[in-house]
Amino acid sequence: MSAADATRLAAPAGGPPPVPALAVRNLSVGFGSQTVVRGVSLELAPGECLAIVGESGSGKSVTARSLLGLAGAGAQVSADELSLTGESVLGLSESAWRRRRGRDVGLVLQDALASLDPLRPIAREIGDSLRLHTRLDGAERDRRVLEVLAAVGLPDPELYAGRRSGELSGGQRQRALIAAALALDPPLLIADEPTTALDVTVQAQVLDLLEEIRDRGTAILLISHDLAVVSRIADRIAVMHDGRIVETGTPNEVLGHPSHPETRRMLAAVPVDKPRGSRLAPVIATQPPPATEQIDDAERLFVAERTRAATGMTPATGSDLALEGIGLNKTFRGPHGTVQHAVADVSFSLPRGRTLGIVGESGSGKTTTARLALALTAADSGEVRLLGEPWSALPEKQRRARRRLVGAVYQDVLASFDPRLSVREILRHAVAVAAPDVRDGTNRRAGEARVGALLNDVGLSPTLLDRRPTDLSGGQRQRVGIARALASRPQILICDEPVSALDVSVQAQVLDLLDELQRELALSLLFISHDLGVIQHVSDQVAVMHAGRIVETGSAEQVFAAPTHPYTQALLAAVPRLL
Amino acid sequence: MSELEITAAASARPGDQDDQQDGRPGSPSSGPRARPSVVEIAAGLLALFLLVAAIAPRLLAPGDPLAIDPLSAFGAPSWSHWFGTDESGRDIYTRVIDGARDSLVIGVSATLIGLGLGAVLGTVAGTLGTAVDFTVNRFLEVLFAFPGLLLALLFILVFGPGAGSAIVAVGLSTAPGYARIIRAQLLRVRSSAFVEAATVQGLGRGRILARHILPNTLAPLLVLGTLGVGQAIVWAAALSYLGLGAQPPAAEWGAMLAAGRTYITSAWWMSFFPGLFIVLTAVCATALGRAIERRMRHA
Amino acid sequence: MAEPLTDARSTGGQRVRRLGARIGWPLTRRIGGAVFVLWAVATLTFFAVRLIPGDPAQAILGGPGSQTSPEALAAVRAEYGLDQPVIVQYLAQLGRLATGDLGRSYALNMDVGPLVLSQLGGTLLLAVLALTVAWILALGLATWSTGRGRVARRIGSGLEIVAAALPHFWLATTLIVVASVWWGILPPISTADARGLVLPVLTLAIPLAGFLGQVMRESLTTALESPFVLSARARGEGERGVLWRHALRHAALPAIGLSGWAFGSLISGAVVVETVFARPGLGRTLLNAVTVRDVPVVIGVVMVVALAYILMTILSDLASRLADPRPTTSTAGGAQ
């Protein structure tokens, strides 16, 4: 029970209701001819946490910033009512706003590394509010800074006060950021995606902290795209879509019985606890497939290629393991002679036609493992085998011919495209690598047809062919990336955080696509991610990585239902669930 | 680092990484179909004017640049002589227009030499392995210890003054700067994600080099060259001004400035107008270079 | 790495120690590199000079065309060691340089060492003053024109571009014309007093200011749009506070790193400026030496300039590291 509930119960019936920490009626914000926020109304009591949830572009961040008068240059803000702790802030002058910012309302942004001045010690950053709004002298300010740091749970504040944000860990940084916003104990705290850049375990700690702050009486306006995070500490949830609030209610109401289609869509897209193979996103109508005749030509070409490549493998000893890692070790040398064990004695096996999910937080070594699997880096010791044959042990010249059997899907898909090329050229090149006939232009038509077929496979329209990847949306780009990976008809797809940069609903579409493709093309998938929900949804087998080692493996059901290793248990306990 | 390197670093950065989740098109002030600004239009017109001056000077200045008229020597700017006359009565406007060819030829040649040499050095450093890279780097470092004009002066010391010397001198002085830019770009491209993606696809090193690395590395050359021409003209003119480049009575702008130096207090127009044209050319080149860079950055 | 602090403000001694660790090893390497560069410069210049056509002995005696007797030539050759094999001359030259003996001028009747030292002060004074003025101008323009709307930004940016493109020789003559001929407030030829410094320093400072300004403007704009500035504003910081406490330091970082190069370009510009304003200095000395092919003086000036430039580069690197203590990211892909 939150402080708000307690207050409500304790107050005698008929007594004056507490002054709302925040009251907004009919807020609209526009930039030029574009209206970004339409008719938003909110009310927040002290000690209550209201969460605004929405996807990017829904207007939630602009709403939050408008509540501080920081909507941005050229913003036209209008509202029937806009008040902080009972005092109206409509049409305030800039200097009047400045008096209120930091004192009556605090702001916590995403990613403390960018939200705290990296060149200044955190003590200074935190002390700024004190300097601006109080008359405390230097020594008193320092004392208060240490108090605040202790209050946000930073151990040994004296130790860390003089450091810069870059010298602290992710969790410590975020606490310092929260401390900076709370230095003057404002009645309202606005947190815009405060946990998005954090590891799951650290996220849980920060959420605990926010809960504590709320229980002490501070009202919190929490902005997030993540329904699960929000359901943990929000007393009420407001769903925003296209600048409007489309649904409000308690977490039970909104998440348990959503009424608005937008809310339902967002809920359906969350992969946590969704069984393997279930659809996350609604089906979208796809283009009719291109003329069958051309497809057949191309198909024949590529089936021939693939058989040729496959017969390079000895079929008799055909292993049922698509990809296998055996005792891999990789260390990196740091700038001051420090040694970093990125990957230590890692072994994994990906059965044919299945999905192996490798999950770990940042620094766990999962990306290095992906690079080892792709043979982009050489391991210090250990081996990777592909379809039962040596893979990492081969010299690059020999391995090159087999690379067409492995496709890769990347997190930063835009960076993986040559910036000078259009979608057509990217795909055409990818097709040409796999088929020499197409490469030397003798079978141009087949190449073109193949490109068309690839686009169709990933659900994209041919109108996108002549665009540049920078002109596409995040979801479209990743589909092109998948299309490129499929160009050589690989048997194995290695996906390194393929959906981490996407909105939940777009993520859902891409995950569905990967699932579909896996079934149609009998692909074996190595899926690497930090997102436990995603891993649970897509994987048959799971391997949990921590500090360069695999601490637990097993089937997805096993690991998620009954984890044996303490780290896995801690990880799963920290994941916010949707109720 | 030189001025060009800063600009090159800017043009090498990928376009704005605002995550376009909903496929919002790029802003209208950049990209291949960007609207030209007033400054760019003006720069374009000026460039056109200079080109015509270089190719067909008589179109813009029908008089005879060598026509001596001692009676009207040291004439201030007037309707008959827009830019005044010099110590021999020659019309300065005509000489300035004539000088365009000399100055542009010198500037463009010097830039081509510098770019060519620099591109070769930079590419060699970036592609032939660490030992070569280290050696070339040390070599460049030494050259950089001769700041600005000094290297050019050293060259002139050895080979004597003259327009030809000036071209080679300026070219050699600018080459290390270009080499460093190209090398940095090459290294950036080599370690980029799309080159890795090409490796994963199974492309051989040679194909990757030819198809991905080199085109992306040499892409900023156009911008660099345009910016460089402005700088080269200024430097060559500086050498001429010091008496070490093109010699009078050549109508090269720097030489005209040198000749006008002695009369600075009495006939300021002799130095002012040639100098003005040098500045205008340099600014024009900068504006054009940036215009190209803006369009290429989001292309 | 960072040592634990006993209270929120670290003691002076601990700060110094942290500083030393931050710069110690890299500094030693830099000094080693500097020695190498100096040696290479000396070598390059030595062999470049040998390419000069003509007989150096004759040049010493008065240049080509002067009547010289074979005995006089022989005497000169012996005196200057010109009859020795190349390698011996080269090593002798290196030895002399290492002990600071820069030889004797061909044209002027004095040792190069004292000559260069006497001229060094003038040029250094110009360079340091010009660098300071350039920084002030660049900072001033950048702060005035940011956050004031698009028009101010365009004007500021335009001014910087034009300023950076101004050649020293033209700017000098224009300033002379404006300030001396038209307004009559400053002397056209440099006098020995402070008034004589104004125009030369301005001539050097304005183009550099244009360039530094462009660099700073870009980082200033980036800094002003960054999340930490938003956080500062959310705490109630006003525009001035944002600028001075946060944005300017970030904006100045690249410009600080460029100061070494800027110094070099100022010395290069001093060649023209000293000539135009008839000021004593290394630039004018060098120019005269090149014109009459006075080789020892050229070598001497080049060596001193190289030394000064290297020192400035090291200093500017140190200043950079002090201003921005963040470690540079390594490229060898850390663990993920």
C-alpha cells in the first residue's frame, strides 16, 4: 500500500483533500503546425506515482518537459490548468520558472552518463540546486550533498562525491542523478525513462529507490515505454498515443482489462510470458508474391548453390548441432596493461532448426561470444564448429566459402550498411556474393527476382528498393538487415541484440518475422540479448552468461521456471513482470 | 591537425542519428535535394564568374592588360578605371580579371598535387600493415613540424622562386594534411560495422577494399579539394607577395599585391582589389565545399 | 586508478599525484618522440639544403657572379668543412646542433645561434598575444551568437568563415590602410612600443579567431543541446550559468587541442606579418635568409621553430588532458 492510499484511509472523511502535487487540464503543445500533445489532463496526489506509458512519438516526453517549462524552443504550450502544488505555472516568465525548477519539481533523465555533466564532479552537480535556490554556504552545501547521496542509497558518499559520472558504475550514476533532482526535496519528481539504459538488476534497485522516495511523500511522474517496469511501482497508469491519453486506471485495470485497442496492442507485443511460437503483433497484409516463373529460376539457382556448399560437408557424419562452441576463451588487453577476461571457458550448442538464446547483462561477454561464433575474432583457445565441421580452426581463405551458411543480424543495423548504398544495391550485393552467376551479370534477372523475393519474405514493399536505409524507419531497416542475412540462404542466423533499439510493437513484428522465417526456412537461430522477456519468448534452449562465463544452460522452460544458479535466480527476480 | 582536417572530420561523421522510428524524412536543409541557400547561390555565381575570367578573360574585361598609359598612372578608382590604375597606368580591373587564370591554375594544380600525394600516402599508411603505417606516420609527424609556409619556403630555398616552384611548394606543404585526413578516414572505415558485415557475408579482403573501403575513404576528397583550392590560392599568393612565387609583371594576384606594397599609403587600390579577389575566391571555395559536404553527408 | 578521498574535496597532494599518474608515462613517450622529430627535421633540412644548386663556398663569399679566387674558395671550404664527405658533414652538423651551435651565417657576419635567439622574442611575443586575442574573439563571438536565434547564429557563422579565409598579407595591408591612412590612429610601420603591436597582433589573430570560432561553435551547439544541459536547466540554472558552468568548457575542448597547431600557423603567419609591418622577428629573418640562400640561418630558424612547435603541441596536449580527464576509448573492442 502506498503512502497515498494510507493518507486517504487515515484522513477523516469530509476533511480537506490534500493539494495535488500536479494538476494539468487540457494541455496542448505544438511546434509550428504540428501538434504533439493534445488535450492531456493529469492529476497527481502527494506520495502517488503516476506512470505515462507510450511508444516513441506518443508525446510523453514533451508532456513531461512542458511541466517544467522546458518544452523547447518554439513550443506553443496552452492549457486550461497547469499547477504545481496548487500554484499555477501557466504563462510564467522564464525567471519565475527558474525559481521553481529544482525546488518545486525535479527532473531525472535517462542515462546518467549523458545527463550529468561528464566534466564535473557529481558533488558539484548535486550542489547546484542548493547554490541556486538556498543561501547555504560551501561547507553546508557539501554536508547536504553527502546527506542526499546517502539518502539515495549510495554507499560511502564521501568516497564518490568528488568523482565524475564516468568514474561511477551505471547504478551509482543513476542514483547520483536522482540525488541531483532531489537535493531540495521537491514535492514532485518527474522521471523520464530513468531505468532504460540500465542492466536488469540495477534497474530493480533503482525502481526500489523510486518506490522508497514515493513512500516518503514525493509525488512521482514516471515516463516509460516499458509496461512491466511501470506496473511495479505505479499507482496509476496513463497510456498515451499520438499525443492523447487514451486510457487511465490502476495497473490492475489497465494491464488486466485494457479497454483501448492501443493498450491491448502494446500488451500483446510484450514478449514476457508469451509462449514460444505465438504471435506478438497483428498480421499485416503483405504484397502479392512476384511472378512464379522468375522465382523458380532464382530458386533453382540458389538451391543448386546451397547443395554445392552443403555437400562440402561430409553428410555421413552430419551432426545434429548447427553450431557448437567448445571451451572458448578470449581476453583483451586494456590500456594500462590490465587484462579483461571477456569470455572464459564458454561452451554452447545450437541444435539444428532450434533457437539458442544467450542472455546476459552488459559486460557479460555475450557480444564477444557472438563475434567468436561469427569468426570475426579469433579465440585465444577453444573452438567453434559449424555443422559438425571445423569453423574457427579454419584459415580465413577456406572459411570464406562457408560463410554463406551463416547470416548475421545486428543491433545497430544502420551502421552495418555501407552508407553509400541504397536498399536495392545492398541486397543485390548480398545476393551476388552467394551466387557467382548473378555476380558476373549473366543471370541479372534472376538476381533481381531474388532481391524481390527477399523483400517479400521480410514483408517489405518493393517501393523501398531505391531508398537509402537512413530514410527508413527502425523496423524497416532491421527487416532489410534480415533480408540481407537471408540472401545467401544460410542455415544459421546469428542475431546480436536485433530488436533492442526498437519500440515494443515494432520489436514484436520483427520477432514474429524471425519466428516465421525460422519455421519456413528451417533456420537455426543463435539469439543474443539482455532482455529476458525476449529470450524467454524466442528460445528453445537458453544459456545465461555472467562475467564471461556461462552459469546456467538448459531448455527455456527449465531455466525460467526453476533456475538453479543464484545469478539466474537473482536475474529473474529482478525482471519486472506485468502484474 | 589542419583546418581541412576539422572539416573532414565533420563530413566523415554519419548523418544525424535521430532515430526515425516512424520514417520521418530528413530535414530539407541537407541531403541531395537540399534547397540552395542565398550564400550558396552567391558562391556559385562567383565561381562561375571566376571560371569565365579564367577561360575567356576578354569577355569580362575587353581592354588590354598590358596597355601602358603613364599619364594616368596611380589613378584612383573611377568610372573609366573601376579598380584604378597602377604605376604604369595599366587598368587594374583588367589585370585582376587576367590574374584569375594564373591564380586559379596555380591553386588547382597545387591542390591536385597535394591531394594526390596525400591520398597515396594516406592510403598506403592505412592499408599496408602496421609497420608501414608507423613509418609513414613518423614521416608525416616530421613534416608537420614545419608549420604552414615553412615547408614551402624550404622548397623555394632549394629550387628558387617562380610560379612553378610555388605550385610544387604549396602542394608539398598541404600533402601531409591530406594524408593524415585520408588515413584517419581509412582507419575509421576499416573498423566500421559495415566492413565487418561484408566479412561475415564472405567477401574477400580485396573485394571489400575495392567495393567498400576505398570508395568510402575517398568520398570526402571532393569536399577537401574544393576547400583546398581556396587555401592553396591564398598560400600561393602569399608566396608571390613575398617575392618567392610568381614574379611581376605577371598578373597573378599575389604578385600584384607585392607590386602594390610600396605604394600602399598613396595608391591603396593597387593592393586592395587583387587582395579582395583572393579573399572572395577563398570564401567562395569554402562555401562551395561546405555546400557539397552538406549534400553528401545525408546522401 | 583514482585513489579514495578522505572527504568531498581531495587534498592537494593527492590531486598532484593523480595528475602525475595521468600524464607521467605518456609525457615520457612524448619527449622521446620530440627528440626523434627534431633529429628527423635536422636530417631532412640538411639533405634538402644539399640540393641547392651552386657552390656553397661561393655563396659564402658573396654569391654567384662575385669574383673569387680559387685560394679564397679553398680557404672557405676548409673553414666550413665543405670538403669533407657527406656523412662526415652530416654527423658534424648533428654534433653541432646537439651542443647548440647553429653555425655561422653566410650573409650576415654573425653566429646563427645568437642571431636566432635575439629574433625569437619578437616572434614569440606576437604569437602568444595573437593566440590570446584569437581565443577571446572566438569565445566572444561564439557566446554572443548562440542562443539568440537563427539570424545571430548565421551572422556569427558567416563572420567566422570570412575571417578564417582572410590572408594575412591582405588583412595587414587593409588594416594599415584603414587604421593608419584613413583614421590615422595607429602607425603603419611597427614602432617599438605597444601601439606598434596592435595591428600585427590583430592581423594574426583575426583569421585564427575565425577558425577557432567555427570549431567552438559546433561543440557549443552540441553541448547546449545535450541532456546534461537540460538537467542543469531543470535545476533552475539560467542561460548564463548554463553557458559558463557547463557548455563553454565542452565547447573549448577541441579548440584547446588545436592550440598546438594554431601556434604553428601563427609562426607561419609571422613570416608575412613581420615583413609587412617591418618588425624584427624570426619570420623576417627566415624570409631574408631564403631570399639570399643563407643556409645556416635557414637551418637555425627551422630547428628553433620545430622545437617551439613541438613544445607547444605537448603543452596543448597536456592542457587538453587536464581540461578533459575522461579516458579516451580504446578501439580494441572491450568485452560485451
